[in-house]
Amino acid sequence: MPQTGTVPLDYRMIIMEEDRFIPPGSRVRLDSLVDENDQPISEYGVVVHCWFEKEMRMFDCCVAFFGEKFPEGKPTGEVYLLQYASAALTVLPA
């Protein structure tokens, strides 16, 4: 696989959304992951906080992720917080 510096280049291309503020409470999907068979998978979550990051010159979001689907009612699995650029997230209908 070709390399640039120390970061390997991958043949997969991630299509990014536009950089924008995503209001807290918005339901989002992250599509940049692949499973052990190299098949694309998505993770679903809710934006907790979003802000403009001056150093990166783009919006950054803290998202509570539930995994491969939204729970119905109280989450039964692990909920985890991750930080992603808003451009990496797809906003879903409420």
C-alpha cells in the first residue's frame, strides 16, 4: 500500500459532508468504519456538543454513539462518547 509520511494511504475513499454546526440533540451516522471483512459499517449517535475549532478551522462535535443502530427506549448496550469533525457525520431526520 502506498505511504505518505507515516500514514498509509487506503484505497477506500470517505465522502465527507460539508463543514457545518450540528445542533446538540441531532441524530447522526458515521460511515467511515469497516468490519473484519472490509465491508462498510455505520455507527449511530446523538450530538452532545458542537463547536468551531479555531486551530482546525472547522466544526468539531462530541457524539454519544450507540453502535450499529439507535436503541428503542433505554440503551441496553454500551454508550460511548467520541469526538469527530462535523464533516465526517451525516445528519439524520429527527
